[in-house]
Amino acid sequence: KPIPIPAPIKDQVIELVRERLSTGLYEQSFSSYSSPIFCVKKQDGKLRIVHDLQKLNKVTIKDAGLPPKTEELIESFTGRACYGLGDIMEGYDERELAPESRPLITFETPLGRFQLTRLPQGAANSVAVYQAQMMWILQDELPQHMGIFVDDGGIKGPTSDYNEETLKDNPQIRRFIYEYAITLERIIFRIEEAGLTISGKKFACCVPALDLVGHVPSLLRQDAFEDLKRIVGTDITLKKLDYGPNAGLIKLSVDSSVIAAGAVLTQQDSDGLDRPVLYESVVFSPRESKYSKSKLELCGVAKILKKLQTKLWGQHFQLRVDAQCLIGMINNPSLPNAPMNRWIGFIQLFSYDLVHTPGKTFTLPDGLSRRPPDSDEEDCPSFDEDETWIKPHPGFGTKHSSFGLLLGTSAQLGEGVSNLQQGIWKHLQEYLSTMNKPPGCSSLEFKQILHKSANFFLSNGVLHRINKPFSQIVVTSPSAQNSILNSLHESLGHRGIVETYRRIKLRFWWPGLKRGVTKWVQSCEACQKRSSKLPMEPKKPTGAATIFGRVSLDTVHIKAGKWKYLVIARDDLSGWVEAVGLEKIQAKKISQWFLDNWIYRYGAPCFNNPFWNLESKSRSPLLIILKQVEW
């Protein structure tokens, strides 16, 4: 359904359509497709016809090409002596549209139905196609002399003004202006040869700076605004990162607080001074803010490096920190903590020299680390939430394992295929193989098999469960289940219950899978040692207290002549104490003394503590008597 054209501009729209028909931009159409159009005013007051191609874009195969990132494009223009800026006039109208695609862009006008013969604005792939076209035309000038963003092109002057040096043959012309003019002439020639035209109104021939972002300030404090211009324009100038063979040393200074991680990237200039390249700050999540100081510092370094990896990957630099503990943690990692090991593993992928800097001289990154988050700022993603450029499909992940089942085919499983099932599941596998009642299967079991068979099938002799996006291998043998749990938990970094369960259920299934994974992870010795939760000692009845029924033993170090140790035995009810001095602590002497001076005098205590149930290779008289006591 067409969008109504407002009456005040209808005559202008008709005139615009007639003009485009005469120039060949529009042609008559008999297509069964139709898309609405509407008009907007351009900056010069003229109308622009916009095609609403949302429905067409939904079914269009997307072009993978994209314009350059704004930050990277602007950064490539820093540090030049002069600039130029040009806009291609009606650039989309210079790219012819394939005849078979024209009927898809049919639209209704007051003069009838027409279709475009040139590249339409608003189509899903128009920007990518036009960007690729301009980069192809100016490929010899990129990126040293020019930067392209769709139909806008920025021209880069020399990197230095040569201290206002003039030409020898003509002292009236400065050297950097002459070099820029040659580059500009070459670029204009390439654009003209391609049949394109630069807009004269928007063309900036040679200027000291470009107005890339427009903003209308409120000049209530003119003095503050002038100070800001002075600081930005003269006092601080961000340097473009130089990767050349003679470039200065790159330094990355990182500091962390409970709020954020702050970083300053600098590079030495020819005078040996550190020139700032960029300032960065990454806000911590509420959970990360509760980390210990050393863990927070390590997390901050990992987050900053991850954010700057495209700038520092493959480039040697100096990593400066004010936390002395980080140097030992990064250089000699031996941490019983999976997240910290992952951070260190990522940090060690870079090429750097780790340097400790005193905190008093670390004011810039320290100040950036205390930046409070804005109210509209989104939460920073966790370090483990990796932004993958090529997203993996969940069914194609493989890992070498001694357990052949992880590879998923009968040829790789070998003899293990017949040992994967037990009980009714083994009968189900036999039934799906022969479609007959398995021998030794009862009538009740066969009914259950018939009921379950609709959700299972055999593939290369292996029993599978129907599931999306991929079927799951059925494993009911406890030994095979333990092999899978060991391979996907212990061998892959001792991840938690949720992650281990997610990994297993992608390929395998058995009854009570979630419960089995939970029990396995909770009983893992390495995970229990790393856990911050302290286990509760099981409660047990102590029974009624009796005199000499419960005795406590302890050994203390003393200095009293030849005696170096004092062994003390104390009755818990009466507080009666027996003690003896020893030159050396020996189990045989202590047990003999306890036997002679306590048990032979007062009788054997009532031992109800499981830690007293000891096994010893030496058959001491004390242990022999204790073994004869009824517990």
C-alpha cells in the first residue's frame, strides 16, 4: 500500500519523478512487486525520495561487507599537517542495477508504476556494495592518503609540516602543501576516471582540521569553553600509534580499583617523551568488585588487554602495573583458581615486558580506575563472555580424548559400542537392530521398549536419542558415564555444574543425567579444595560425660633443660591433668607413657571419635588395648 504524498509537496514530487525519468534513473515497470516511497528534505532544501524496502531486506541474502569502524577511521586521520574532504554527488545513481533485480524495486507514483535502474538507497546491501566500489576505485590511495566511508572521502596530508620548510624552486610554496596538492590531484583524477563527481559545495580542499562530528554547545561559561579548547587543542594531543621499525616504545599502564580498571596507552617520541595514544576505562560488575585486591588487579589487566587486543596483538610493548604481586602471579602462575588461570593464559598470549611502577607516579591510570559508571551505561560483559568473530556451531566441537565415545562414530568407538548399554537399554538397542523381541526380555520390559522406541534410533550401531539440534548418544553403562564425566569435567578445566552439564548434553544422554553431573562435580576433590564454601562437619552424639571417660591429648614446645616437649593428658570432666617431658616426639614413647600413666591407673577412655580409629603398622601396646575396647 503506497504512502500518501502530502499535498504541499505533491507538485515537487511529480517534477522530481519526471526529471529522473528523463535521465534514465526510473523506467516503466509491470512487476507484481511494489514498495512504498516517501520524501524527506535534504540540507539544501531539496526533496529526496526514499524507498521503504523493509520487506525486501528481510528476504535478501546479506552482503558481508561493512564500512570501517568510526573510531578506527577517525584515529587514522590523527597527526596530519592538513586535510581534505569530499562528497560524491549522487553516487548511488552512478551504479547500474542488474535488470533482473529492477522489478523487485517497483513503486507507485502519481505518474504511474516505475522501477529503479540504479542502486537504491535503503536496500540491505547498498552500503556494502557502494563501499566496496569506492575502495576499489581508490585502492592505491588507501589507507596512507585517504579514508573512505561510503560516499564520503577524507584526504590525508603529510604526517609533518617540515617546520614550515619551503620548496627550493619556489619559496612561496611550503613543502607539505606541495606534497598534499600532488596527492589531491591524483585522487581527483582517479574519481573522475571512474565517472564520479565531487560535490563542490561540500568539498574542503585543504584545511588544518576536519569537522567530523557536529555539536551545538551551550556557551553559558565562555571562559570554561575557552579553557577546554586550549587543553584539547594545545596542551594534550593524542598521538597515533606507530608500528614502524623505528617507532618508539609502546607502554600500557593499568591500575584497578573496586569501581573500574583504568589504562593509559603511550608511545615514546623522538625526544624520549611519552606521548598519550588513548585513555581507557572498563567498569567492573558488582560481582567482580567483590574480588580480593590481587584478583581484581589481575582481572583489570585481562579486561584492558582484551579491549585493546586489536591494537596490541603481535606488537611488543611494556606493561606497567603498580601491584607488585601481579609480577609473580603472571610470570609464575600456580593458582588453584580456574578464572585466574584463564586470565593469565590470555595475558601471556601478548608480547610484553612486565614492569613495576610505584603507586605515587601512577596517577593517570589510578584516576581512570575511579571513574564512576554513568547512569545510562551498560554493564561491561564478563571476561569469559568472548565476542567471537566466527561463532562455532554446538555440534562441531571436538576434543582429543582417550575415550573413543567422545568422537561419536562406531569406527572410532571400536569394541566400546557393545559396552555402552545395560539392562532395558541393551534390549532396546537389540530391538532397534533386529525389530524383533530380544531374547531374555520379559513381556513387561518389551512393552516399555515399544513405548520408548519412538524417541530412539540406531546410527552405525550406536543407540541415539532424538533431540535438537543434534541427536544424543545414549550411555547407560556406569563405567562409560564415568569416562565421559572425567573427560568433560576434569580434563577441561573443572568447570561448574551448569557448564559441565551443557557440554555433556550436547552429545550424550542417560537417565538422571543432571543428577549425575551434580553429584560428580560436588564430589570432585579439586573443586572442593578451590571452593570458598567450608564443609560442615557431620554432627554426632557425644553421650553422657563420665569421669576419665574422655581425655584430650596435646603436645607443646618448651625449653626446660634437656626437655624440649611437654605431653599433656587432661580429663574433660574433672580437669585432672597428667604430663611428661620428652626430648623428642615419638609415637612409641607417647603411647607407652599414656598406657602406663593413664589407662593402667584410670582405665580405657570411651573413644567415640572416628579419628581415633587408626591403623598403624607398629603393634604398640596402646593400640592393642584400644582395639579390644568395645566402641
